[in-house]
Amino acid sequence: MQSLSNRAKQIDRSPMNMWERMYLPAIVKGLSITMKHALKKNPTIQYPEQTRPFAPVFRGLHVLNRDNEGRERCTACGLCAVACPAEAITMEAAEREKGEENLYREEKYAAKYEINMLRCIFCGLCEEACPKDAIYLSETFAPANYNRRGFIYGKDDLLIPNPVTEKEAYEKAAGGRVRKEVTVTADK
């Protein structure tokens, strides 16, 4: 019977000669490969002192963004939770009250926002679904933890530092994502 892929190879079943039965050529070939790799430069990165360069498309921990005035961008629309295929995002909305205009950008905000990192697959769909650019995936690894509760990040864990009060911490947390917002004024 002929195979479908035509990739079948005939096996040589002739008896081995004396030289092949001693396995010396195979042992010498294996040792030469081992020595070649042993003399190469060590590819190990000494992690705390050295960091590996990330690809531009790397997706790490989630971050809830703020605008330049320090107000939260999230309006609790729920599009990120709907877009998440792993159903890792949960949120509860609340109405902004008088005197909270400097805390929240819109009338509605996320009173509770949680991401279960054990369920998250770091696909980035939440980032793409957000119309307010309120969530993005940073270049930070998810740290190790000893219990499952430590992998459920709340709003306090995810929120980026305030750019008005903590400028250096905000720029460090935002990385290359610090944007200058342009305000358009209508000339009469």
C-alpha cells in the first residue's frame, strides 16, 4: 500500500559491521557536540541584576490608567469584561457624587474592579475593547505568590499612580505610554 504523504523512508536493515557495533563514532560525535556547546557563551541572564529586553508586543500585568489631571479613566462600561474570553474581569459601577469631580472623569465609575490573574490569558482583548483607553497591559511580570487570593488584583493594585501628586512614579509605571492629552478650544 502506498502512503498518502510519500514521505516514507526505507530502513536499511543490513547487519552492523564491527566498527558500528563498538559505537565509537557515535560516542565521539556526541562528545564533539557537547564540547561545542560547552565552549559557547553562557545564555543565562542573571535576573535581578540584568533584565531581558522585551518585544514591543509583550503583554504583562494590567494597569488602570488615569488622565493627566489624575482622574480615573474607567467608566465601568463593562466592555473589557465582556471581551475577556477567560471571564477574568469583574466590576461594579457607581455614580459620581458632588465633590468627586477631581477623582473620576465621567459620571459613572468603577467602584469595584478585579482581575483574576489565574484565569487571565494575557490576550489583550480588554485593552482593545476599552473605548476610554482606561486599561492596558504593561511590561511587568506577574509576581509569584503562595496563595490563590494573592492573584486576584483589585482596583487599588491595578490603578496607576496619580500624575499630579506622584509624577516620577506615574512616569515609571506608564513606561512608554505617557501621552500628552490635547485639549481643543473653539475660537470665536
